[in-house]
Amino acid sequence: MFGDAMTNAALAIAVVMVGTWLVSVALKNASIVDIVWGAGFVVVAWVMQLTVDGDSARQWMITALVSIWGVRLASYLARRNIGHGEDWRYVAMRKRYGRRFPFVSLVTVFGLQGVVMFLVSLPVQLGHADPEPSVGPIAVMGLLVWVVGIVFEAVGDLQLRRFKADASNAGLVMDKGLWSLTRHPNYFGDSCVWWGIGIIAAESGTAAWGLIGPVVMTVFLTKVSGVPMLERSLAKRKPGYAEYMARTSAFFPRPPKKV
């Protein structure tokens, strides 16, 4: 049961990532992997929904929450990225590896993100596959955590988009709204979303192993490719960002310090 779910998820992710890689080679733009990131989890959720037997209420709950999160994220990144060329990270990689870049990117970009997607989606896989017990108070707790996450992520993205759309804010640091409580409300929201889904799945008992997923997501956001990578760039090119860092929490929301 669990083995079938994990196998189906792995196959679905492989198809999504290899297909996206082929499109990226044709377009000469690896940035499309960022848009497909959220959509890939939606594919995993629906593959589980259609191929795995489990508790129907928990299955639909997980599928709905993953779909809302993934579609919102993919559509937001599509609006933000399409028409703006390849992201600087991939431009630098393309320059470094030259003609080898397509094959290097298959492993280091698309393959790596596929592995991370598999690990993060473990609560989706395992939560779909365990038929007992049905949805109860633990799932409700998980739903509340998910709601906090999706609000932080969606509202944070909206506030930042409006800030950037105002020409008078050019060159300034966004430190209003949720961005006054944490330097990365969208990343904090991402983490909460996946902790919520993990908690919902964990109610079944065996699927508590799926909590590996939100742990991996949180570590990547706080220690690997989220906060550290973005802030190295912002600290160099954004005047006033160092002062913003001194007074504002990097991840967990709290009132700003007085400095």
C-alpha cells in the first residue's frame, strides 16, 4: 500500500521533471522549473487521489489543500517570471558549463528538485495510503496551521507585488505589513503549509513518517536555497537591507527590534 503510493509518486515526479527539462532545453530557459515546482505537488496529490486507496475524507482534504497551494504558487510565479528572461542563477550556470549545461541542469536542477519534491510530498503519499482512522481533531489542527501558512504566503506575495508596482518605491526595502514581522513571510508561509499537511497526514499514525517532508522543506527554506541564497544577493545590491536585517526576524514572525 505505502510502497505503491511512493512508487506512483516517484514515477509522476520523474515524468513532470523530465518533461519540464525537455521544454527548458527547447526554450533555453531553465527558470520554468520554478513555475513547475508548485504544480508538481498538485500532480502528485492527484495521482495519489486516483491510484491509492485510503480514507476518503483525509484524501480529499490533502488533495484540496495541496491543489490550492500549488496552483496559487505556480500562477503567481508564472505571472512574475514569464517574459522576464532566465533567472540569474541559471544564467550563471549556463555561462559556467557552456554546451554541457542542458545535461548538467538535468541532474543539478531538475533531478535535485525532483528528489526534494519526493521527500517534501511524503505526507501526501502516506496520508493518502492509510485508511485508518478517519479525519479527527489532529487533522483540524493541521488545517489551522495550513491556513496560517497560506495567508502568510499569499498576503506576503500580494503586499510585495503592490510595493514593487509603485514606482516611488524603486530601490527601497519592503518593510511594511507582514514584511515588518519577518523578512520572508512567503517562506514562513510555505513552511507552515507543509507542516499543516504533515500534521493532517500524521493523524493516521503510520503516516507520521511523512513529517520528514515539512522538515526537509523548512531546512531548505532556512538553511539552503531560500533565505541564505536570496539574502546574499539582497545584502549586496539593496541599500538599507542590512539595517532591515538588524531589526526584522529572518523567518519566524515577531515585532521588529528597535535599533
